[in-house]
Amino acid sequence: MEDILFDTALIDEIGSKRSTIRVLEYYLGDSPKFLQDFEKLLADKDLSNFILKAHKLKGSLGMLKADLLVSLINQMETSATNEKNFDELQDLLATLKDKLHILDGQLIQEIKKIKASL
């Protein structure tokens, strides 16, 4: 069993269970787009826009208290500042994809759990 990669405590403070569900569903809707954008930006070697996009995802993951993933994105941002680190950046993106896939599954389960408690 994978460790839980998120904590909804911050979102829960903002509002109701329904609000938490909306935030989680919103994130889930955006997650695949981030990965597509990352792949395209790396293929184009557009590292400055890669950093901007990574920063946006980091903000979303921060809201989910996904600290492991935030740390991984920090590493990616650092690697993206130097084109010499391109191979490392690609490896980090592969790791991020794997972790986001796990996170997405965990969030889907959390949404089901919250809905069952309504």
C-alpha cells in the first residue's frame, strides 16, 4: 500500500465536504493537462515556460498538502534553470508522472469516501 500523498486539512478548513469534493475534482480535471503541457514544453526545450507551469502545479499541490510532490517539483524547477540538467529533468518528470498517477487514484478514493459520508 502506498503512503497517502495528500492531506485535505487545508481545504477542509475553507468549507464544507462538498467544497472539498469540488476542489479535488477540479484538481483531477487539471492534472492530465499539466502532464501534457510538461511533455510538450520539454520536447520544445522551453524551460522558462516549464518553470512557470511547474510553479502553478506546485501551488495546486500545496493546497492538497502533497509535500512530497511539492518537493519533487522544487527539484524540477531547479533542474530546469540549467539546460545541462535536461536528462535529470526528464527523469524527475517520469517520477512525477508516477506519483501523480498514485495521487489521482488516492484522490478518487477520497472523493468516494466523502460522498459516502454525506
